[in-house]
Amino acid sequence: MNKLALASLAIVLVFCLVLVGSPISASTPAPTTQRLNVGVVFEMTGPAAPGVVPMVRGVTECANWINNKGGIDVKGEKYKINLIIVDSKGTPDGGINAANRLVFKDKVKYIVGEVFPFMCEAVRSISDPNKVLYFTSQYDLPNPAYPYTLSATYPYIATKPVLYDYLVKAYPNVKKVAMSHQDEAGNTRAALAAEKEISKHGLQLTINEVYPFATSDHLALATKMVGTNPDAVDFNMEFTEGGADFVKCLRQTGFKGPILQSTGPDVNAVIPMVGNPAYATDWILPTFDPAKVRAGSVLPDFLKLWGNAYHVPFMNDAIRGWNPLYCLVQSIQKAQSLDPTDVVKAFTSMRTIDTVEGTAKVGGLKTFGFNGTVLEPCPLTRVMNGKPEFVGWYKTLDY
């Protein structure tokens, strides 16, 4: 066989090896992406549904954002998040049923969602004994007896020092405060925290009226509170629509002093609900305009995803959906494990964590006995004549 023929034969043999694949390429397969199921529990029906729907959208867009970035990396293995969303219907029984389904039928190792303490406790009653990590959207009573239940938001009491420090500084003539709160555990704890701040600042409490949860008409209540001749009113926690109605009713009674609210609805959404812009004045609440983005925040990405998906104005309530999943993912990546016990240990050992509001502390040891809660910066806004005036970001206390 001449040299030309030998060369031709060699080329054919090399081509055949390429077609069938070499042993070297077969031993290094491309990494595959796996699916990580995460349960989501929110009251998508019930009295709180209007404020909760944005939260469901928030957790959905957080999952999309993480997946678009390649998912979660655990020891070289890639995982894309698959959300299993269940409606708790706004009742403890509904929360228990949702948790039972996710834990025993869907076999999830992680659950996120819920903002009301009684709903968080309903889900916790199933998740924690079964060592399923439950990252609540906001829970004000972390407990080392329930180590698998964490909170992605500061406790409801955390806004009280910020609100009252600002009140006495901006309104030095305020001496008397009328207060009310809904008949619900988280509201009650917020009211007790307010009483401490009132006493601490040398103010007088004229009334602390308890009213039914999810009340829609606040005129009679506002009239009773204003009848005690207060200089300021604190109605503590309310839904978006409820807060707007409370402000409107207080102004309709003729009350002209400052109004405090512990929860932070989206100012651009809630102000029009008051109706008369003149009513929405001297209204102080822990919220911010999404246009006021903190440096390094993921909010611009969030707003872009929201606009592309929903074509409706962004609502700050959506942050309560984004943050628990975002904090869970950071904890998993810190642990480099999918074992909920390892992930809990990773979270409780972290000093800081990222949130939509910016870099937050991880705390709770001082007040609750273990580091089970995120303590993100607290925003403060004052609404004047129907226009929001952003006051600033404040550090939350070490709890």
C-alpha cells in the first residue's frame, strides 16, 4: 500500500472516531439542571386577598429572576426553582390544609409565604415538626422551639421606635395619642409596643380601642377615637384599603393632627384610595416610593420583571413575596446543601443578607432567643396633601 493510500485510510479512521465519539468526551458529560420544588402559601381568597395577590406575583418573579440567572448552585449541581402555589383561603384551617398538602403530598422541603401571625402559626404547626424549612414573609414571634420557622421581614413591632422618634421630632406639640388595633395577635403586639413608645416619649394615651379583624368601615371607630381629643392618632396595622378608609374617616370627623400607621402599603396605590387629597396629609407610615431605589438593590430588576409580566402599577406588597424566596436561596447557597437543617444553620449564622430594601441584618437573638429573623432597613414616608415625601431609611433595632 503506497503512502497516499495510508494517509487516506488514517483520515477515514479519524472521521469515524469523531462520529461515534471518543472515550474522553463520554466521560465528561455536560451538567444537567434539576428541579427544586418550593411550596408557596398565601391567602389568595378571603379579606386580605387584594393585598396578597401582589405577594404571589412577587414570589413568582423572584423565582423567574433566579432561574434566568442559572438557578441555584449547590456543590456544582444546578437547580431551577419550581413553585407549588396553594391558597390558604385566609383561615387557620386553610393554612393547615395547604401545609399538609405541600409536606405530605408534594413532599417539599421548603415553604414560603404568609404575613399574618395566626396564618404563619397554622402553617408552622405542620412544617416545623416535619423539619420543613418555612420562610415566612413576615412573622413577629420567631421561637427557638420552632427552629425551622424563619422570617424574611422585621417583626411588626420594629417600626414603632422609628415612627414615634419621628413623631416627637416633627410634631413637638403632640402630647396625647389615641390608638386602636385589630383583634389579632400581631396587631396586639404592635399596640403594646406603641404603648411603650408613648410612655418612653412622655406622651399620654387617651384610648386603645380594639376592633374586629378586617373591618371595612372605620367611621364609628374614628369618631370614638377623635372624641378623646388626641393630638395624634395611631391605628397600627391595616390592609391597604383599610388604611385608606381609616385616614379618610379620621379627616371626615374633623381631626387635623398626624396619623401613624405601622404597616407600609404602596404610597402610589393607597393615596388615591383616600379620595380627597387634602385628607391624605400628615400621614406617617413605614413605606417608600419604588422610585427611591437604594444603591445595590435588586428592585430595578424586580420592577422590570413586574412591568413585563403584569402591565399594572407595582405595589410594595409584592416585596413580601420576593424577600422570603430570595432569603431562602441565599441561605441554601451559603449552606451548599439542600438539607433544611443545614440551611437553617447557615441562615442563623449569617450576619447580613440581601433584600429588596438593601442589605439587612440577621437577628432576633436578643428578643426571641435565636437569630430567626431578617432585620431590613425601615423606610419612612410622610404624606402631605396627597403627595408622598420620603423621609429616609432607618436602622431597625437589634431584636
